Amino acid sequence: MAGIGTGSLKRSKPNYIYSIIGVAIVLFIMGIMGWLFLNLHTISDNFKEDIRISVYLKTTDKNTIANIQKFIASKPYAKNVEYIDKEKAKAIWNKENNEDWAKILDVNPLPESIDFFAKAKYIHIDSLNKISAVINTQFKNDISEIQFPKSLVTSLNERATKMGLIFLVLSIVLCVIVIISIDNTIRLAMFSNRFLIKTMQMVGATRNFIAKPLLVRALLNGLISAFIAIFLLFGLIQWAGTQFPQIKALQGVKTSIFLFGGLIIIGVGISIFSTYRSVLKYLKMKLDDLY
């Protein structure tokens, strides 16, 4: 029995290595999708909070302008409230349009304004219209109009909803694929241990005695696979952060703990479940059916 057991374990080692690598790759792919799904809301909010709202001024009185700016800045919806004079307005226009009209015009036709960005939860047409109405009512003699890109606001909200649904469906499909893939990988790794399991049963070993060392091995393999996946995912996120600075803002500690913890639970949980199921399967099979 010892000779058979030792031989079986030696033959199973390569399969365990392939199993660990296979599960790690699947968890890594799942981790990428999980990271995107968890940060989808934040990514959407960042786009929304890049929308500039301009309050164009009729008044040139500095005290009145300061009062308007303070009024807007005191509201819960506003962030980065800034007074834009003609020169700043020109610089913004040139940057957004990638050209300089000074070659054509001798005067600056842009009005002065107070520009601000609204927090993401206020980036809806109805909310922005209400905000505009309040500011207009409060300073109707001092401002000419309030502008924001309505079509862009509508488009962002529609796309955010669609992307959320798409990612939800993809995540569900991916979870099913991951579970099936890891289960099949573990079952293939356990296939080489089928004779060892049956031999131990034939000499009187109990189910728990047979399953215990294999479940411990499954626990260790699951942990190793999960940590490999976490290492690769962490490296990818850090590299992406150096290439795209906006990604650094998404690297929250809570999100990372939740994501990495989820990978460990999934990797270990499915490995143990699949291993135990395989042990029961081979214990129930007849010896002749193992060949």
C-alpha cells in the first residue's frame, strides 16, 4: 500500500503544478474583471465630475463676483469653484479647441465667468437645471446665463447605465466559467490519485481519513493559486497606474482588500469543494471502472 501510495503521489505532483498554474490564471482573469466591475462606478463618477459648468457674468463688480463665487462654493453640489477672467477663458478655449484665435481676432470676445464642477450624484439634467434656476434667481441681475453640455450629461448617464448592465451580465457569466474551469482543473489533478483513494478504501480507511490529506493539499494549492493571481493582478494595477495616472485614484484600500479576499475565498473554496467531490466520486466507483 505504501509503495502504491508513494508512487501515486509522485505521479500526481506535475498535475498539481499544472492545477495551481491553471487556477491562478483563471483567478487572475477573474480579478481583472472584478477590479473593473468594482471600480466602474468610480470611473463613471470621474467622467461626470469632469463636466464644466459655467456661470457667465454680466457684472464686473469684484465684490459681487466674490459673493457669487462664495454662494456657489457653499453648496453641497459644487467643487473646484473658480473665477475665470477673460485671459483664463481664452486659455481654456485654446486648450479645448487646440488652436489660438489671436492670429485672427484682435479682441477677446469671451465673457468672464465663474466655473465649477458638480459632484457626480448631481450630474443629471433635472438636478443641473434646478441648480441653474437657484443661481439665476439669486443673482438674476448679475449673470447672463449658465451653460453646461446637456447632450454630454445625458450621454454619460445612459452609457453608465448600459455599461453597468453589461458588466453585471459579464461578471455572472465569468463567475460560472471560473467555477466550471477551476472544478475541471481540480478534477483532472485528482484523476491521478484515483487508485490511491480506492486502495486506501479497500484496506479499511475511513472516508474522512482518506479525504483529510487531499483536502489539506487542496487548501494549500488554492492559497498558492490565489496568491499568484493576487501578485499578478497587483503588479498589473501598479503598472497601469504608472501608464495612466487617473487609475491611481481608483486604488482604494477597501476595494483591494475586498477583491483580493474574494479571490482567496473563491480559489480555496472551489478547490476544497471540487477535491472533496472527486474523493466521493472515486470512493463510490468500482475498481474496474477506474481504468
